[in-house]
Amino acid sequence: MTERSPKASDTTALYVYAVCRTEGSPALDGVSGVARDAPLRTLPLGSLTAIVQTVRAAEFTDEAWQERLTDEPELERYARAHHEVVSAVAAQAPTVPLPLATLYNAEDRAEVVLGNESARFHAALERIAHHAEWGVKVYATGSPGDVGGGAAQRPRTPSTPSIPSTPGDRERPAPGAGRAYLERKRNLQARREQQREESLRVAETVDTRVCRIAKASRRLRPHGPGAAGDHRVQVLNATYLVAEHRSAELELLVKDLRGSTGAGIELSGPWVPYSFVGEV
């Protein structure tokens, strides 16, 4: 839905944050958005309302935005400002958030394009009304070395007393040492595989149990070891659309699953349901 960034010669552009129903205009006091010199306002779309802001076109050209993508603090500032507006509106009414930097060259153009999508907006609003998004991450039990790519931990063996030996004795391996070494390697690999399979079973159990509470769910690609300095092995990365009145039930379920499975389970939320509004 996002149009191409306006040309630098344009004076202004219209930045659209979100769409909600028109029952009462949302209060936007204290929220500044991405532009510091223009207020947030509403744009009527029949039975819907868009939350918009006039911005300097030169700040959102393709070139300016590409440069901003390489400036992490600046990009984070824009993302936080966008999310702050969406969250403020969503706290007052069911809201469909639009992607970061959704821009239109003119207000009448935004009215036409957004108005043509009204059926999809209404469907999304109906789906997410009185629901929130929750994230659930499950990590494999055991150390990183036990499951998936970590350094192998050697099995401990009982200590034995030192036995005097001749130089020739020290140069010759003990009878059967090679076979014993290979057997240890096979046993270690078998334990790794067993733990990984068990961790995946736990992940499926968690997902199945949470899905019984959720209205909808999405499985995301698990983060690899070392992501954001975290060396745990992630076996489930999922997000769920949960009714507001079942949030306490979800939190209790995750607590019980931590105790019954022994796995590391992280619960985050509630969030604005970005993942469940469809392609808007």
C-alpha cells in the first residue's frame, strides 16, 4: 500500500500511522510522531479514520530513507515514534497499524487509496478487536554444548592413581583406546540428538497448549545461537492473538509449562497485534 517516497521538490507529504473506526476521535495529546513541527490529526475515511501527520517531503525521499537505514539510532527513533502513535490509538480503540513510513504525496490521494481498502480494514478490525498479540519463545534444555552446535563437553571419568611408566609405555596408546574414544563420541552425539528431539517435542507441546487459548497464531523462524548475545538454542519463536480477558490464563499456562517441562520459556506482551492485521 505504501507509495513511492515523494520527490525532493515536493513541499510536504502525508504520513499515515494507523486506521481505526470513527466512533469518537482518539486523543493524541502528548504524542508527537515522527515530525516535531506538525501535529497529529485524523483523516476521515467514511466509517473509518486514519491517523496522519504532515511531514517534510525531503526527509522521506528514497535517498533520505536509504541513508537513514544505515543510521541505527536514527532509524530506532523513527520506529519508536511510529509505534508510540500506534500504541496510543490502540489503547483507545481497535487499530490497524500501518508499516513504518507509509506515505502519500497528497491528502486526496491517501483518501482514495485507503478508502479502496476499507473492506480489508474492517475485516482486520473485526478480527483483532479486544485482542492483543503475545510472543512465546522456547529454548532447548541443557547447555549450548548439549544441543545444536555448541562446544562438546567431554564426559567425566573417574580419576585413577598415577602408574609409573617407561618412555616406551608413554608412546603407546592403551589397548582399545581408539575404540573407547569412538564410543564416547557416539554416545555424546546420541545424547545431543536425544536432547534436541526432546526440546522439539516440548516446543510442540507449548505451541499446542497456547493455541488452545489463542484465536490465531504465527510460527516465526527461530533465532540462531548467539543472536543478540544470547547463546541459548531457540526451538520455538511464535506469536499469538489472545483475547484480553484470557491474558491472565495465558500467563498462568506459561508458568505451569515452565514447571512441567523444565524448558526456558519466555512470554512477552501484550502488544498491538501487528502480526494479525494482514497485508494492509
